[in-house]
Amino acid sequence: MNKTIITILTLFFALVLVTSTSWGMGVEGFGGVSYNFFLDEELREDVGGGFGFFLGGKYEALEDLKVIGQYEMIRASGTDAEGDVYLNLHGLVGMVSYDIFSEEEFTLYMKGGPGYYFGSMGVIVEGFDLGFGLEPGLGLKVGGGAEYEVTPDVKILGDLSYRWFTTKLDIDNEELEMEEGNFSGLDISLGASYSF
């Protein structure tokens, strides 16, 4: 299922870039890396934080207002008393960004919007993967950042965002009850964008 969603998302972004470039619209493609701090104490003890990446596109709807679509992926791992713990969290996020300050090449912005999150988590004990899925669901992402225009087409981006997402753990075992997990956290990211 995850490969299907990623394929559909990739085709969608390709279609948006091709059509907007041919129509001469203000579209940017962007991507970068992130580090994520989870706020749930138990999750933080198991996996700490995690590195990730993001990629997406921005469409300039008005002078200071942009519509954003992005895919993000977070991987985190750690060790507890049972074994090696891992977490893979994916998100498809739609946001609106508003420029609050702009001076020559430097811009400060704030952004926010809903996200659709899914993934998996598990423990590897003596070589056996005791993994389970995270029930897909909706979350929210808000934050802000800065961008610096290196050339008219290339910008460097720095961002700080907060993600709200809680879901049930999709454990396929009748003896275990469905537990709720809090995957909310703080994301610090660095990337670049290119205007088409």
C-alpha cells in the first residue's frame, strides 16, 4: 500500500510541475533533510529522535500566499529491554504558507495545514521482526521558517514545525489490546528549492 501511495504522489507532483511550467505559473520544487524530536516520553525513550527527508512543491497563489504539498518520511530507531525498536513514519501534508517579512533576498514565513500519516513500528528480538502498522490517520502540522534567495531560481530553506498526530497501533494479535500512540513532535529541517 505504501508503494502505491508514493507512486501516485510522485505522478501527481510530476503532472503539476509539467502543466504549471508549460502555463508559466509560479511553481517551486523543494526538498531537504530533517531531524525530528518526539514529545511522547515512552516513544522518546525507545527511539529518541529520528532523521528524515521531505520533498514537494509550492504554488504561489497570491503575492505572499503559497499552497504547499509535500511528502515526508521519518526513520527512528533505538534499543529497549526487549530488543531493537524502529519507527517509520510517512506523511502527505497540504499546507498554506504566508510571508510575514520580506527584505530583498531574505523572507520569513509561517505555514500550517492537515496531513495524512501512516507507517510502521516494531521490535526486532533475536532476529525476529515483531512489527506492526500504525493506523493511518489525519494530523496537523504548523510552523515557520526562513528562506534565502541564492539566485533568482534557487533558495535555501530553514524550517521549524510542530506535528500533531496520535493513532492506534494496528497490532494483529488478539491477546494484545490496541494501544494508542502519540507521534507528535518537533521537526527541524534544512533544504533547498528551485523555481520553474
